[in-house]
Amino acid sequence: MNIEEWKHLPLEDCMEAIIDYRGKTPRKSSFGIPLITAKIVKGGRILEPTEFIPFEDYDERMQRGIPKSGDVVITTEGPLGEVGQLDDRKLSIGQRLIALRGKKGLLDNTYLKFLLMSDYVQNQLLARQTGTTVSGIKQAELRKIDLLIPPITIQHRIAEILSALDDKIELNRQVNATLEATVQAIFKEWFVDFNFPSMTGKLIESELGMIPEEWRVGKLGEVCELIKGVSYSSDELQPSNKALVTLKSINRQGGFNSSGFKEYNGKYKSSQCLIEGDLIFAQTDITQNADVIGSPAIVENPFDYEKLIASLDIVKCKPTNEMPSSRTLYYFLQRKEFKDYCLSQTNGSTVLHLRSSEIPNYSMIIPCRRMLIKFDSLATTFTQNIFDNNRQNRILSELRDTLLPKLMCGEINLWNG
């Protein structure tokens, strides 16, 4: 068999089920059945749900069809064409999503996930989209998308190869989450609960409560230099070996997002340059729930840019001698107290902006340097492991993205031996 013998079929002819809940807004609750929304479907993955519908609403909500484990979901707008695959949990499907289930024996669902991610299908989605402000695709147009259907055994093999890469990427993410949680737990044990090795002396009263007598209360401006990022214009965003670290480089609730870089060819000061391991936080926020402002992140450079530069919405924190490194200061800025302080010092309605003059005045507990150095040694090792895993994931992702079109077009032979 060769590639010419593979079938071309419209999507609707390959589906056992097409479940579309657009136009039906669910009633949400603080707990219940997880709601899969378009904003958590990214890069072939479904992130952990943060929204829920009440248990008692499920049967009425899901009258158009019950999603099953293995079903593939695709976003229909904002953005169009993001894909993920459902696990075996009881789930509800939100708006701007359609769930797809291939016909048994004709279309493997995992193969379908990767096929929908391919340029072959993504280009068709873009060609059939409509809208001006927000581009999307109608179900009638989605049904017409041409799918390339090899024999089911070949589908299984393609899915197996690409899933093995995805599984390793996911394992690395889980390892990183465990490493991060471990450091967070040590930080809390030592610097919040004051249960640290070789503790001597007594607790004394301070303006922030009881603290060990060797420690003190100070200001953020005493332990780091705060540097504003560069102001830039859109015509300076050009292909380059330099990149801006932008607001999109910070995940909601903190942490670094390597998809937030913008290649840049404009002017900057040396003080605004960033290297891997530097500490930044967001000074501006456009999210509905103010999830980003005041959220810290440790910079990574997975694409090996020659220069990284902080953008205007970013504050660079350069530790002084009292604070051993950016890694240690990062955990102090992850505390809820810093987030609350930042929110109290913002102005604006649609766009929140943190007043630069007030950032250095944040009051914080400053432990003795002996304890800071001990913690920094641990944090450095864990952070480097996280960086290494993220770098490996970038390589694995590039390998998957390179293999995907070659497998989909039959360039890599999977049927002769």
C-alpha cells in the first residue's frame, strides 16, 4: 500500500458523534462537574479545569450528547483550531468547543487529535473561518474539512509514535510540578512556620507578627533593585535574535510562559536585559480577575535568543547582596501578601497598572543571611532541574512537530516492515 491509496473523506463521514454546545451558557459553581472551556485547550493538551457546573445540572446540560474518554475537542474561535483529548473523568463541554468521536474501525481518536493539529487540517480551518473581530468556524464548515484516512493499523502506529513523545513531555511537566511543590513546601516550613534546621533563639514581636530574633522586617526596595522594562513600538517587532519578555511571558498566578516572547529589533538599556534565572513580575494586567499583576516568574531562554529584554509591562528584580539570588526572592514574591499589596496599589478599570513608586515600599520579613543561603542552595538545584526538563520538552516538541507532517503525508513508511 502507498500514500495514494489512503482515503480522503469529509469530517462528517468519519464521525460517530459531533457534540456542539455553542450557544448554551452553563450555570457555574465553585465545585461540581469539571467544565472544559476553550481557554484551557492548548497545544494538544487540556489544562486542569478551574470552572465547574453543579452536579444537579449535568443531565439537563448534556442533552446534546455525553462526552466520552478519548473524544477530541477542538476550539471553534478565539483562537480557532486548538485541540485536546478528553480523559476518563465525568466532564462537561463549554462554549466555543466541539467534541468529535471517530467511527470505530475507521478513525482512531488519538490519530484524529494529531491530524487536527497538522498543517493539512489547520490550513483548511483558516480557509473556512468567518468573522472580523473574532474569527471562527461554523459547524457546517467544520463538517466539510477533508481528513486523510490511512488504514486503521497505520493510524494506530502514527498515534503510538506521537503519543510516546507527548507522554514524555507530560511526565517532565509532572516532575517539574513535584519539584516546584517541594521547594514551596520547604519555603513555607522555614520562612512562614519558622520550623527550620538549627533554629536557635526566640521569637520576637515585629510589625508583621512574631519573627525569629535574628531576622528583621524591611522593604522590598532594600533587597532588590527594581528596573522597568523598555517602551517599544509595533514597527520594532521584527524577526531578530533578540526578544522581548512580555506580559504574556507570565502565566496566570505566576510562573514563566515561553510562548510570550516577541522578537525585537529596537533600542534598550543594558539594565533592561534579562538572562535565564532572572526574576520578573507583571506591572500591568488585562485579565478579568487580575490574575497576572504582581505575579512573579523566573526567566527561561529555551530558544537560545542572543538577548532577552524586559518589556514595558515587566519589572526586573535584581537582588542586592542581602538576598542571595533571584530564585530565593521569587518565593517571597509568590506569597499572597505580595499579590494583595500589588492589587491595593493599582489603578485603572479595564487595564490595571501597578504604581511604580509604591513597589519598593512592600513590607516583608527578611530572614538572616545564613538561612537564605541554605535555602538558595536547595532552590538552585531544583530550579536547574526544572530548566533542564523544560529544555528537553522543547526538543521533544520540535521532534513531534517535525514528525507530524512526515507521518501524515506518508513520507515515513510505517507499513513495510
